[in-house]
Amino acid sequence: MKKVVIILILALMCFTCALADNSIWVEETWGQIDRELNCDGLPLFIHAKVLEVPEGTEVCEYLLEKLSREAVIEKAKQINWDALDFDTSSGEWRKPTKSDPAYSFISKSLPVSVCNLYLYCNMDLYNLDHSYMYDDCDPGQNEVPTDQIGINGVSREEIMQDAETVATECGFQLGNVLEVNKCDDPETISERIRSYTKRMGWDESYYPKEAADYAFIDLTFPVYYNGLRLFSGRWTSLDNNLEVPNMNMRMIVTPGYGISEVESMLFAGSQLKAITESKSAMNVDEAIHCIEEKYTNMFFPGVKSVTVQSMALEYVTITGDWASEKPYTLYPAWVARISIEYEEYDNPYMFYEAYDAVTGKPLF
């Protein structure tokens, strides 16, 4: 009997370990660094949340293969669309073409639902016309602290479970939430719907449910794939027609429609291949020194100060043709969220910079 009990305990331990290994959530630890540096007269403030990286972490460059036409079609068959609150019972799938490289579903019912699975490892899904959420208003008006997850009609637990479902179906893991926008005041929602439908010349019955059903919470998460944290900043356009696509996951949830929008990465099988030898990554102090050097050696007329708000070791891709069938090249980099205050403007300008995690060379 004792032997049987021991076997059961060992089996339970193995099962628990398997669950931990397959967890959707990547445990992240963040620290805080506060410094004031002088870059040849330009104040550089480091008031940054910093993703802690183990000493001696090794990094390399990777190729991330795009998806084939066959792969996106097979992926669509594997996804549990009901779990994503997406109704595929009325409508049709359209196969990818050279001019439109997406496997797409368009419903025949109202409101029209649309989903696109793109060959370049992206998916977007829309269960309703969400234009009322930000139409004729500043999105920043809806931003709240990242610990305020939950709206009237949908609990925090339900929302986080929805995020897990999206990650499971799309084939990646998630880190700590990056940004939260929400509005669940019925009067505000009603006014936005009336304003939008009037502007579009539509009958208000286009939104047939109660205003409370259209309360929303809009969340952005960082995406991890095969243990790599992918670029979680904003899509960045560079000189020479180069682009830095963001690789995070955005999800909107409403009480009336559940998961109402998803914009995310999409993976199917093993698509990652190392193309350089592993080398030790710079630590955060070395990365800060690279930022200091850059701003010391540049001339910024009209700039009052530069502030580093956050830093994380991520993998970024820089491409001139992100929608092609060519694979992405992922570069390990310390990515910094930076804001600049100008003498002539009241509001600071926010953007992202990346520094090669091995050489310290600025990537963008």
C-alpha cells in the first residue's frame, strides 16, 4: 500500500511540474533604477522599471519563419473559436492569395465578425465594431493603472482567463500586463455610441444591446515565444523604409460580446532557429551606459531633458518588408521606453529605443 501511495505522489509531482512547464504566464521580476546623469549639459533621468535578467544570461540572433498558406489553414482548424467567443457558424473562410496573404473568415450575421490569420505570424479578430470606444476622444482618457483589471459585468479572473485562452490558441506565453484602458460608465458609453452612429449616418439600432453590454477593457501584454520576450513596444518606422513591428498581444473584452477584439502574434509548431553563437548579454548598467553615450554624443536643440521610463531585454526585428514570406531576424536588445521634454511643447514625446544586447550598438 505504501508503495502505491509513493507512486501516486510521484505521479502527482510529475503532473504538477508539467503544468508549471506549460504555464501560459512567464514569471517576471521588475526592479526600479533612479539616477540623474549629465550628457554634456543635457539632463538624462533614469526613472525606470527594469526587467531583471539573471547574471550571465546568453543571447543570440534567431530566424523566425513566417507561416505557409497550409500552416495558417491548419492552424484555423485547430483553434477553438468558441473559446474566443467567435462564431463561425454563419459565414465563410477565404483562402490566402499573393495579394492578400491571410486566411480570413467573414460572418454573414450582424454585427459582422471578421478574423484574419496572416502568413506573417499575426492574427486579428473583431467580434463587433469597436469604433465607439475611442472615436472622437483621446485614448489616454481611458488609461488606468495596470492593477485595475475588471469592469462592471466582467471580473478580473474572467478577463485573465480570456487572456490565457488567446495565448493558448495562438501558441505563445504572456508576461505582466503592459497597459490597461477601460470605460464602464453607461452614460459615457451611450454618448459615444450616439456620437459615432450620428457621425456615420447610421441608425442607433446598429448597436442593439444595452449600453452596459458595450463597456470595455482594453489590455496589452508582452508575448513570449520559446522563452524569448518579443518586442513589446509600439510599431516603429525608421529611415530607409525600415519597420520595427511590435510583437505583443492586445485584447478587448466587453460584457455583451466577451472577447471582442484580438490583435496578436500567431505561431504554429517550431518556427525558431538560432543563427549566431550564444554570447553573454550586457547587464542593465552597461545598457544604461550605452544610452548615456548616445545622448552625450548628439546635439538636441530645444530639448529640456530625456527620461528613461522602462528597460527590458527583448527580441526585435528590423525589416524592410515585414509582410513578405521571408523570415524575421530577431535581434537580442535592451529596449528602453524614453520620453523627451521639449522647451516649446507642454507634453513629452514618448518612443522606444533598442541597443544590441551584446555590442551595445543602437539598433533604433
